[in-house]
Amino acid sequence: MRTHVVTSDTSIPMKPIKILTSNTVILPSTDIDTDQIIPARFLTTTTREGLGKHLFSEWRYLKDGSDNPDFALNAPAAKGSEILVAGNNFGCGSSREHAPWALLDFGIKAVISTEIADIFRSNSLKNGLLPIVVGPSVHDWLLDNPGASISIDVETSKITLPNNEQCTYPIDSFARHCLLEGIDQLGFLQNHITDIEKFEEKRSWKP
Amino acid sequence: MSNTKRRTLYEKVWSDHLVVDESRDTPAILYIDLHLIHEVTTPQAFSVLRSLELPVRRPDLTLGTLDHSTPTLPVRTFKDLQIAGNDAANQVRKMQQNCQEFGVELHDFDSIHRGIVHVIGPELGATQPGKTIVCGDSHTSTHGAFGALAFGIGTTEVGHVLATQCLLQRKARTFAVEISGQLAHGVTAKDVVLAIIGKIGVDGGTGHVIEFCGDTIRSMGMESRMTVCNMSIEAGARAGMIAPDTTTFEYLKGRDNAPQGAAWKRAVNRWQALASDTDAAYDKTVSLSASDLAPMVTFGTNPGMVVPIDADVPHHDGSTSYKKALDYMQLESGKPLSQSPVDVVFVGSCTNSRLTDLQEAANILEGRKVADGVRMLVVPGSQQIKNDAEALGLHKIFTAAGAEWRESGCSMCLGMNGDTVGQGQLSVSTSNRNFEGRQGVGARTVLASPMTAAASAIEGRVADPRRYL
Ligand code: SF4
């Protein structure tokens, strides 16, 4: 694959990701929306940091503010898990990038589901959170085996399960390249500024 | 083989904005004609610009408003702004500062056009057929009602557009949703779109751009079309679009940002060519007969969990999510939804806060009272709509019935500005999302049309509006 020229001085550094190995934590509910991931009342922030403490706020805490012992992410075994396996259609709803920010700030580095909503997927990739879609049989296995230690290889787009079984997952080649190299896409766009100028000049109508 | 491939509306707008086409290795660079911004999803993007010492490339194609964390009680001082806390107030203030610093036009508290971002774009005539329109908000799909390609983006992408006026995009698949038949009395665009989401599911449109077509759509006014396109995202679609026609052109003619004179004629000629070619192929097609639709209400915690108002809450589909949703809603399958007592009624949001929405609610409320113990909030989509409604005397109907009449904003749609539904309360809402806690912690939301909302306010329970028509 040809490499893209990206000027580092205009990029926001994103840590390159090559391999992620972790035990999983499971949220089997389907259609988990971004209002659950990070409720709107925490969106009054003007920075990207510190949202992890509000991740899944309504499910994670009891009314008195203490941890809900029945919530999967609070289980002692889930501590340090970097891979979240969720029910179908994860991340539906609003465009808030606060959702991947909150997941990353909490320590989640990949989300696996049978379907991931479009805007959430796009936002995740721009922040180095891996949105991974798998087929129903792998998904079922993961749901049935919480805490399994699996590894995700971004280079080969493969997941390795504990029994060494492997499956590939689909990913846009550009997105994969950006993850591997830790590239921010603004720099890529800026390298095309003459194309953009030409387009503005030549188009048959002006907005 | 013919080399003139029949193209859909989406494909036409897409290819008209390609700065660089996509390849296997790289996404397309898509030019953006209109970037709408608001206070919640932009501060981090402006921070990036500031740290990279970049200007906003096209402030003339960027338009700001205050809506999400903005109070709906009059704001005269900073103290008024703090109604939802310091953070919300600071966010609004930051937006004012950012727009000033970067030279972006902001519809601030002194503007007649301040209001919900998806309401003011069309109202100003800035939303036009054939444009690409983005905003850090998923309901940007609303603008597709004009034949624009309009979709929500994240904050990183807001930064991309501010800095370069472009986005990196992959072409979406196309999905035709054909709706035919005449709507019965008391059945509105909101009911149509809820029925569609019920049919195709909340992920039915993922990866696709929906084009709504058919005679039901053709006979709808622009406000109804906006309601339909608004909720495309609730079916998971990237965007929703409707081919522009004379209804579209009549709506736009003479508006502040619409082309004038000779430019208007040229624009209309261009817009007329946007409709999908006959026999253009779609990746997916669904059709829906609208003539036998009843008013629709949601019973669960996503917009796809929807039934006709006279139907019972459907039986369990066996999934844990379904059970979780009914437990949260405190509803039982097999029982009618229309018996459920209501605590709050909200008429507002970018789905249903335009003048016709307010008129429909007011027609039912006129000469009647909001039931004891029910709080009803009516929040117009923009200050202009507020003025127009007041000129028609609608505010008097609402306040005489016992409802609160507010300044414009998102308000109870997402409860960021201090307008919230209380813990455990049941709300009948004309907004677009019934997610857990969307309208406030522990709030239970039933999505409905403005007519159903008004009827429910009168009866104090989820109620069928048809008996008031
Ligand atoms: S009214 Fe609701 S859905 Fe619309 S932009 Fe505001 S918060 Fe979003």
C-alpha cells in the first residue's frame, strides 16, 4: 500500500495502534445509544478530557452515587479490560464525540459488536478507538465467554481467540493506515489545499 | 452498454462535491457548502484551530446558533444563563467568544433567527437543494428535506470543516423508502416516520442514505418533509433526502439567504435536475402504505419500539433488551399504552417545533385545559417561529390551557439547559429520542406527534388525538 504524506506539524498526535491484547468485558444489550455511553448533562464540558468518570453513568452508579455492583464494568474481573463486547448496533443516536472520548478516558480501546452505528464508528476511528464488527458466531462466543483474553491485530485485521482460532474483521484501508501510523486526518486534508482551492474556483455554482 | 448511468439524487449531490474522488486506499475529499455550528460540539474543535494557529477557512459558509445548553427563559444577564449551571453558561459564552474570534456569524440572543440549528438553516434559506450541509449534530439529516446532502459529524470533523471546508468521506449505499397513499385525519409526518422506523428498525439504514419518495411525500409541505428527514438518523441512516420540487422552491423563495433575481432562476433550473433519474438503481428499497396508518406512539427505549396508539404494548420478543426497555418504561406487554398516566408533555425539538406543529397542537388545545398535575412545555424552534406563533395568538391558547410558553431552543429534547423531565415521570414528547434518561435522569419518554401530545395533555394520559378533530 502506498504511504500517505502527512505533515506532522499540523497533525494532532494519535498513538499508533498495532496490537491490542486484553480480556473482554461484556454489555449484551442491543442498540446501546450514545446517551447511555455519556448522558447529555455531561456534555457541557469544553475539553476532551475527564469524561471517563461519567461513562455509562446511569447504569454504572446507584442513586446514592456508589458503584452498581450488578453493572459489568464494575465487576472486579473487568478491571483493566480494554475490549468491550456489546450487543448489536452499538453507538446509535447522537453524533457526540464525547462517547469515544469517554470510553477511551475510562480505558476502553476497542468495541466489538455485530453492528456499529455510522457516526460513532467514524468518531472512534478519529480518536484511536477500534470499532470492530464481527459475525454472529464469533459474537455469540464472545458474549458467552466474558473475560476471555483476545487479541486484535490492526495490521492484519485479525482477532485471535484464546483457542488460537482467528477471524478477520472488515476495516477501511485508510482508517487502518491512520491507526497504524497514528495519523490525524486534518494533516491529510491540508495537503490537498491546492485541490480544494481549484475546486472552489472551478465549480459551476457557488454556495 | 450506455455510458450515461442513471443516478440517484444522492449520487448527483455527492459527485458534484468531489474535490478528490475516493480510491481503494483513500476516502473522497468532499466539499461542504454549509457548516452549521452550535455551542456543544464545537469548543474542542476551535481549540484545535487555535493551537495550530489556523483560521476558519470559509466563515462565509459557516453559521452559528445557540440552542442546546441555552435557557428557554429570557436571557438578559449572565445569571440568566446559569440556569443549568456554570458549565452550561460557560459553554454558551465560549461559543460567543469563538465566533467573534474566528469571524463566524452567530445568531446570538439578540437575533430573531436564534433557534435550533436545524430549524434556522431552512428558515434563513441557507438550506438549499443540492448543497452539502454538515453540523456536529446527528439530526442534520433534517436539511435533506430540501434535496441537500446533510449529515451529522463529530467534533474532530467539525475541526476538519472549519479548517479546510472539506471532509474525508466514503460513498454511502442508497436506500429508497417509498410512501404512498393519503394520510387519514389526525395522522401526520411524525406518525409516518415513526412507522417507517418501526418497519425497518433502528439500524435498518446503517451505511445508507435514505431517499424518501412516493406520493405521500410529494403532497407534504416542507415542514412535514423536515420532520420525516429529521428522524432518518433514528433508523441509523447517514442522511435522508427528498427530491426538490415546486413545494421546495416556493418555501425558499424570498428568504434571506436564498438566491435572488436572475440567480434565483438559474438556481431553480439547477435544482430541477437534481431529482433521481427514472430507473436509477438503489441498493435497497422498502415501501409503506400510509393510508391506513394511525397516530403512532413509542412504548420502549428506542424509536423503533413503536405501535399505533390504539394498539396494546406488543408481546415480548424474548430479548433481554426488550425486557429491559419495558421494565424501564414501567409498561406491560398486552396492555394498552393509551391508559398510561402522563406527567409531562413537551411540544418542541427540531422534529416538531415549527409553526404548523404548534398550530396542530394549538387547534386541539383551544378552549381546553391541560389536565391537573400535568406539566406542558411548548418551545418554538426559533425566535422567528415564536414571533409568528404569537402573531397568530397561539401563545394565548397555550397559556390559557395552562401550558408554559418559552423562548426557542432544544430544551427538554435532551435536557441540557435545565428543562428536564423528573425521575420516573412519563413524558409524551414530540422530540425524536426516547432513550433511557434522554429527557432527564430516569425520565420515561413516549414519542408522538404534536396532536397526540396535545390530546395527551388534556386527558392526562397517552391519548388518541382523533377524537378532538
Ligand atoms: S432539538 Fe433535540 S435532536 Fe434537535 S438538535 Fe436539539 S437536542 Fe438535537
